Amino acid sequence: MLIKRSVDAISYFGVLQKLYTLFSGSTQRWAILKKHGSITLKMWAETRWESKVKSVEPMRYHGAAVREALIEVRNHTKDPAVKAEAQSLSEEVGSYRFSICTVVWYDMLSSIQHASKLMQSPDMHVDLAVSLLKKTEQGLQSYRASGFVTAQMAAKDICEEIHVEAVSKQKRLRSTNCHFSYESHDEPISDALMKLEVGFFNVVVDAATSAMKERFSTLENVGNKFRVLTHFPSLADEELAEQCEALGTALHFKGHSDLDSRKLVQEIKNFPDLPSKTMSLLEPITFVHDKDLSEIYPNFWTALRIALTLPVTVAQAERSFSKLKLIKSYLRSTMSQKRLTGLGVISINHSIGEQISYKDIIDDFASRKARNVRF
């Protein structure tokens, strides 16, 4: 990934991991952290953006309290390794460069987290998802243009709060020898802030933007195919026919089609005007359902239902056999497959199983297994 090329981007989360390890390794050190405010440092996961936002948030708004806790740990601990670690982390947390990285990471991850939460909503559908992703991408591009200046201003406020000077330290430039005469000398970046902008800010924002384009380009193509269902009031007759034909081709598989594109054009032309010109997929399908017009506009009704049932995200279970481990224990090692399947269904749909009357099930089972008793 492009983001791994930036040393500052990788080392930032390494510092966060060291902070969590230092305070969580001792109840006394954790108590010192809690004494300086209601702060909870959290460990971040490699695959979850939400956990990274939660780990950056304490440093964004409670950086001064974390630094004071580190200084107190340094002054009261007797372990030389812990004292050196606390001293090093306090200097890193109090640096102007670290404050800039904190602001940039929090601003970018917050915007991505907001889009991720909305994408997981059960009411999300294709056209809204495409609009949301485009807006998020535009926000990242706008942040790419002016975000670094804004981050510097916010970082200066953080430095004032922790009573340190907002100055980025200049590092000695390393020179390399040229082995051939035709090799040109690279022009090193002498300014520390410019180097941070080029080597960290631009890399992080560009990586997020390119990853969003790559992952959701297919969803955007699907949204463009169903775009005719919401933008038909503003389309000309020729453009309407072309988009309906493209939608009919997309929904055609092995000689079978879910709708007739020619009839769809006529249905859309004869469809009554809706109150709002800018609408989503829910508005026309709600109108058709409430007015009971599904038989009059069958192709339009089918296309709307297909568009609303398309998944906008793809999820994969991390622990597929968690229920199986709970059900098939060593005490139940001899159960049959039929019983295991039944217990699995009950365990997964436990909310429905709690509403079932056991008395009725027992009576039904007893009536089927009734035997004649001889006296």
C-alpha cells in the first residue's frame, strides 16, 4: 500500500501502541492516566478503521493530559526502562510534528468513519451510496488542497495547551555520492514542514483517495446503470431510451431478462409527476406501492425492487464457526447432523426462539410419538 512508504505515517501508530502498552502494563500507571482526566487509550486493529479513530481521538483532544501523565510516570517510577520509555514518549507527544500528524489522521479517519457507518445502515441503497462516496471523495480532495495549513493551525493550539514551542526541528541532510557522471543530484527538501507535507500528508491523503476510487468504482458503475430510475424527469427521449436499453442489457442473463426495456421506456414516460424533482429510489417505489400501481408499471416496479435490494457493501465473517464451537462441545460429540443443524438455527435466531411456546411444541411432539400403553 502507498501509505507504507511514509515513515511518519507508520511510526505514528507505533507511538500510539507504545503509549497503550506503557499505561496498560501496570494498574498504577493506568491510575495515573485516569487521574489526569477521563482518558481511555485504546489499541488499534489492522483491519478496522473505527479502532484507529478511537485510538487517535485521545491524542487529538487530550494530548496535554496524556503528556502530563507520562511526566508523572517518569518522575515516580523506579524502573529505568519505564523511565526512559516515558521520557521518550513525552518528548514525542509534545513535538509539533506529532501534533500535526494527530490532526491529519483524526480529520481524515473521521470523514472515512462517517461514510463507513452510513454504508452499513440497513436503509442504504445504491444511489445514496454512490452519492455518499462521491461526497467523501470530494471532501478528501478538498482536504488535500488546504488541509495541511488547517492542521498546522490546530497543531499550534495543541502545542500552546501543553506549553511547548510549535517548531519543527530541522534534520541534517544526508548526501549521497554519484558513481557515474550522468547521474543527477536530487534536490533534498531542507524545510521540515515541507518535507512533512510531501512525505506524510500528501501520501496519506492520496492513498485514502485512491483506495476509495479503487474499491467503489464497481458500485459507481452499477449506480450509473440504475440512474435512469431517479433522473428520468430530466432526460430527453433519446437519452431515456438509451439508458433503459443499457439497464435491460445489464439485467439480461442466458436468454432471460428481468424486464422489457421498450416497455420500461413507455412506463417511465407515462409515470405521474412526483412532488420533488430530486429523488432517491425510495420515493418512486413508495409511490407505486401506496397507490397500488405495480400492475400498471410492472417493469418499472421490477427495476426499482432490484435496485433497492442490491448490496452496497460486502462483509465476510471473521469467525464463521463460533456458533458451532458453542453448540458441539465435548459433551455433545455424538449428536447427529440433523440435531446439530436444528440447534444451530435456534442459536442463531435466538430472538425468534424465545417467542416460541415450549408447551405447544411438547404437546405436538407427544401427539406424534404417542404409543398404546398396555395395562
